[in-house]
Amino acid sequence: MKLKRLFSALAAGAALTALCATAQAREYSVSTVLSDAFPWGQAAQKWADLVNERSEGRITLRVYPNAQLVAGDQTKEFSAMRSGLIDMAVGSTINWSPQVPELNLFSLPFLMKNDADLDAITQGEAGKLAFAAIEQRGIVPLAWGENGFRQLSNSSKPVRSPADMAGLKIRVVGSPLFQDTFTALGANPTQMSWADAKPALTTGAVDGQENPLSVFDVARVDQVGQKYLTLWDYMADPLVFAVNQRVWKSLPEEDRELLSQAAIDAGKWEIELSRGAQAQRLVDVRERGVEVIELSDAERAAFVEATASVHEKWAPRIGDALMDAARKAVAQP
């Protein structure tokens, strides 16, 4: 009888332990626009893997790619996370800029020349101010990743000057700043989601598009008539690892630290991965018959001059403090 009671007690204890473990285990949704075929999606998955490993399975981040939590409308991701429909995200500053105007900084044409300029901004005072702007809107930013500098492709001709862009129908994301930039360059910007872009390129409804080299390569944009690729690095597309504020406040301090450090590590890993693949991607797209146009300093200067009015219009919306910090960062030798 005593032995039976002992076994019963042990069984009850095991059941209680299992119940507690289940109660402590938590799952959170993570939104991302691209799948893990792209560095962007890989960044989200790396974050999830690191969190699962370091929490020993106690915290699960379930990644939902292709903006599926917002029915494909990537510009609604920030609002959905702020309202609690999404717990976390690895999102683009472009897609979040309608709700966080300060993030338009990164979309200003030709503000940054290279990775060094981008790093100087994100890792310096300007980056802190950008994160503060995000946090003021109910989202806690944890770390930076990147989708890369955006390049221009089209099906009609090599583009080396603003004059070459006259009348070209270019697919752009849902940001008024992009509309202003391509209008200033003489093009005809057409706003549409990425899901609609490839069919539009296939049918010739639009002549071209702009995206990081990784997207051009992995999505095989050359297969829909995009024969000409201009490397102009006209703007960068940083990614932000972030958490809904209410979710963040509900977490114990040790879990906050775990999530934050995992995001930082995943971001660094993804940035190295993305940049390290650039040279081979160029080799690959050239081998597929794409004509790659690289601008001289003088040719780039013509684009800078042509888009000066865009800076004048948008700088006040971004804010003096952030603009000053960014300009100082890119001016450093």
C-alpha cells in the first residue's frame, strides 16, 4: 500500500512538473516580408533558432514569412504589431516609415554611399534616435539587420543618367518618398506590393523595379525581362528586430536579455551573410545574361543633383536632430 501511494505521489509530481513546464513555455509570432530563401527571412529564422536554443525550448518564436499575418500588405506590419496582432517582427524601415516618419531617413536618395556610411548611421547617434522614434510608437526595437542597398533594373535600356529614366514605369513600394524620388528623376513610379510586381513585370505593365541585389538574384527577376541592372546604391534598407511593447513588459528581465542578445547576434550574422554574398551574386546575374551598369563618380553626382529637391522636402519631416546626426555620421572620414 505504501509503495502504491509512493508511485501515485511520484506520478502526481511528474504531472505537476509537466504542467508547470507547459505553462512556462511560450510561443510568439514573428512577422517578416520575405521567406528564408532571402537573407531577410534567414535573419528572422536565425533569431528564432537562437532563442529556442538559449531558452532550451522554453520560448518559441514562430516565423510567418511573406507578410502573411497582414494578408501580404507589408506596410500594415507595424500597425499590426503595435495593436498586438503580431508579437514580434524583423521589419524594414521602408515599410514602417508610414507610421514612423523618422525612418524615411534611410530612404533619402543618395544620402549614403556605402556600407561604412550605413554602419556609421545605424551604430551611432542617428541609430539611437531612430530606435527612440520607434519606441515612442509602442514598439521596442532590439537590433539592426539589413536588406541591402537597393539597385535599379529595367527591361528597356541601360540607365546611366537621369535622362535615361525619362518615362520609364518603375514599380515602387508604398511610400510617398519613393514616388517623389522617381518623379524627380523623370520616371513614372507605380506603387504595388511585391506579390504583384513580378506579374506586372512579366506583362510589361511596368518597365522596371528597384530592390537589393539579393532580391533580384534569389527572385530571379531577370527571368521577367529585366535585362539591365544599374548598381547605384541609391538608398539602404535596414531591418529592425522588434517586439510589441506589451509583450516586452510581460517578460521577466532574463527573457528580455535573452531575446535582445539573440536579436543582436542574429542581426550581425545576417549582415555578414548578406554582404559576403554580394560579389558572387553579381557573377551569377552576369552569367545569366544581365547587363550590369556601374556608375562613375560623375554619373552618380548627376543623380544626386537631380534628387536634391527630395531632401529639401523630406528633411523637415524626418526632423532636424536625426538629419544632423546622420549627416555628421556620413561626413566622418
